[in-house]
Amino acid sequence: MTRARSSVVTWSVSALAVSALLAGCSASVSVGKSDPKLSKDKLATTVSEKLAATTGQPKPDITCPEDLVGKVGNTARCKLTADDGSTLGVTVKVNSVEGSQINFDIKADETPTPAPS
């Protein structure tokens, strides 16, 4: 338990390192046959998994307020929340769409927002 808590705190402390690691981070998700759209929940799960794989940290708590429409150039803003309440913004940008597959890049902000007092 101590290790998991320590790792989550590391998310907020090492935001700059996360941002540097994610500069070239990308993901790809296949969706239904109509207009490609990735639900906000699936987007949050995919971003969390990709961040964990890229940084070697446990999956962070990610929330995305809206679905991601599969159109090149579209973006979505998600939020990583650490156990201490600090947050880090994450931008997801569609770089290509191949049929029902949405390919996107993930970039974390450089500076976290401190937890509310």
C-alpha cells in the first residue's frame, strides 16, 4: 500500500518528467462503424493505460469530460488527479483516422495544479 501511495504522489511531483516522456506518446483505438467517436470513459481508460505504460507508474486516475470525435486535429482535455488532490492537465489530439480507428497523441501539461487547501 505504501508503494502505491508513493507512486501516486510521484505523479504530482514529477509532472515535468511525465510531460517530457509524453511528448511523443500516442495511442490508437478502434471504435464502431458510424462516425468514429471515442466515449469519454474509454478515452480516460486508454489515456491512463498509456501513461502507466510510458512512465512505468501505476495507472493514474484520469477523467475526460467529453467524447473524442475522430476528426484530424480535434482535441480533448483530460485531467489526472493524484491522491493528494493535485491535478495535471492532459491534452489528447487526433493525428489520423483510419476507418473506425482513431489515432491520437497524448501530452501532459508541464505544471500540476496544487491540491485545494
